[in-house]
Amino acid sequence: MEAIWPGSGSAVSGNTPFALYDNDSSFQTDAPKFAKWCAQRLGYPIMAIELQDSQFYACFEESITEYSAQVNQFNIRENLLSLRGQATGSNVTHKRVTSNFAENIRMSEQYGTEAGVGGTIDFKSGSIDVISGSQVYDLNHLWSNVSESGKAMEVRKVYYEATPAVQRYFDPYAGTGAGSYNMLDGFGWGDMTPAVQFMMMPLYADMLRMQAIEFNDQMRKSAHSFELRNNKLRIFPNPETNYKLHFEYILKEDRDNPLQVQYSGSADVVSDYSNVPYDNMEYQFINDVGIQWIRKYGLALSKELLGMIRSKYGSIPVPNAETTLDGDTLRTEAQTEKENLITQLRENLEASSRKMMLEADSEESTRLQEKLNKVPLPIYIG
């Protein structure tokens, strides 16, 4: 059997399937060395190796991309929450990603809309004409069909309240002269002028009086209130005059749309696992620990490829005998080696995850505290 492997590799550039590392000088230097090392590990020069240098280079390239994929998959799981919403054009390969609360804040903004303390949904204003003697008003009919082209809306606030208690607490007939009026005008009270002696009372007394007036209204009067069901407004008490009633609302399609653009700038942002901007690692930036894994995985790929070639025929005839080829054995060994290497790499990555490192740090702190608790305190003699 004539050896196809000549004993040394040829030019690397242009001899790999995807040419991912044609411009990487470290890859160009190491690829022929890798080919020679693999051939020797597979039995050369004692045994003929039915592989060409380009096939070794292909295995080397695939091994690097597999290592890159495993590490990047781990990084995506670790950093997706921090990267979601960032521009996809920002390559984060070989870069440190700092944890932040951006996605948590964006999620909380949705709760802010419901709680009325912020959010990302635009609140709009509307109004209807209240008619004396009419208590029920269909806001969808009176406003949505006219101003929102029939879009479903959700009323969030109705500006229909009783006269503030403070206006009734300050008796407009208790003024004591022009001086009192002029002084109170400076506070913006206008003609609702309290007596001067009220100004000298402590603030808590004012609060107690206003609470008493509001409680009296609830007990003895028909309180100003409203009932809102399915955007049908019922107001209490029955209006005695005509006036305009204002309210705030949101459009349901704005609130329920899960595809709202919540980020400034481009819409091309990280949304899920598929578009996180991690690229294949540059070989020149991989440390020696990673390179050793790449070599072993590349050797397993080369062994698998050699096994496939030798499995084409189970045996070959020789003078007065027959030689059985080891293709199936090589393929089985290669598959086991690949699985072991992937498992080892994933375990190492998981051990370095943010969660595991925080747990280890917490455990170390606990053990250290236990040691410190056993150290006797010094005795001071004064």
C-alpha cells in the first residue's frame, strides 16, 4: 500500500474548506505541524496513512470552529440577558461582557405601564360632553370610533373627582379685611380666603380638618365616583349640569404588541440565541489550554476520517492471505474521544460560570468566617 501522506504539509492558504483562517499567521504556521503530528499519532511512518495534507488542514479548521462554538454557546447562555437589545453589529467575541440590568429594567417598564408609574406605552387624552341627567356613557362609541378609527382602547384614568376638601375647609366668608385677601393671593388661594388665624395653626390641624370633611362627605353625601366596565362609564351622582369630562387611555394594540421597538437607533438588535454577535474565535488569540484541546479534537476528527476511508473495504487480498482493515475500530475510537473531549470542555466551562463562581466564593467566605470564629480574642489588661 502506497502512503498518500508524503511526510510534510504543503501550503495551507486556500487548502481549507472555508478559508476561515487564511489571514491568521498563527494558523498558517501551526497547520503543517498539526498535520505532521496527527500522521505520526496515527502510525506514520511505520504505517501508511491514507490522508492528504488538505484533509488534515480541514480537520484542524473544524476543530477550531468546534472549540469556538462550544465556548461561544456557553458565553451566550451567560450573557444573553445583558446583551439582549444591543446592536447585532457589535462583535463581542474575545470581549468581556459586563452584567447589567438593562433587560430587567425593560421588563419592569411593562409593569410600570400597568401600575401607572411609567412604562413604554403612550397615554392619550380624550374627553366627552356630560349631559345633565345622563349617567352612562359609552367611551368606545363617543371617542374611539371618532378619534381612534374604532381601535380598541382601555381607559386608565377618569378626571371626575369631588371638590377638594381644602376648598371647603377655607371658608370664603371668613376673611378679615383687604390685608388678608392680599396676603392669601400671594399663596394662590384667590377668593377662597381663610381667616388669618387659620394660618397660624399647625399643619396637622389642617390635615385633620380636611380628612374630617372628606369622611363627612362619604357618610352624609352622595360621593363623587364612577364605575368603568368595558369602557362604559357610569358616573355618580347623577349630573345636574352640562360639562366636559376628561380621561386618559391607551390603545390595546400598543399594550398587547410583543414586537414593539423599545430600543433607540437600529431595529437590528439582539433578540434571542440565534443573533447574538459571537463569531468564530481567532486562532491567534486562543491560549495554550485551548490549543491543546483543539489538537486532540482534530486528531479524533482525522482518525474518524481515516476510519471512514478504510471502511470502504472490510479487507484486502494479499498473496496467499487476506488483511482485515481497522476502519470500524478507528471510527469507534474517534467517536468516543470526541464525546469525551466535548464533555470535558463543557464541564470546565460550567465550572467557570457566573453562578458556580459566586457559589464557590460564598462557600469560601463561609469557611473563612468559621475559621475566624475559632480564633481566640486577645485579652487586654489595662
